[in-house]
Amino acid sequence: MKQYFLYLVPTILFLLTVPAHAYLDPGTGSIILQAILGFIAASIATLSFYWNKVKLFFIKLIKKNNK
């Protein structure tokens, strides 16, 4: 039954689609690209900030153990 359901639902959804008649201008693509690149840049900046904190924590821990 489960396997039958997995084939039936996508088939019904495919048959019930209608044309959207939508238009995406070139500016929309550049905004999407800009948002993706901004998210990547913010993620890298956040990771580097916290990576430095983790690194400093372990450096202090190692110096404390050496004394």
C-alpha cells in the first residue's frame, strides 16, 4: 500500500498542474544570487569569529596545563 501511495501522489500532482504564466525579470535572478552570496559571507564571518574564540580557549587551556 505504501509503495502504491508513493507513485500515486506524484502522478496526481503532475496531472493537476496548470501553467503559471509568470515572468521573472533579470533583476530577480541577481537579487536571489546576491542573497545567496550574502548568506555565505555572513556564515563564513560568523564561523571565523567563533573559531577564534574556540582557538583562544584551547590555547589558554594548554598554557594553564603547562604551568
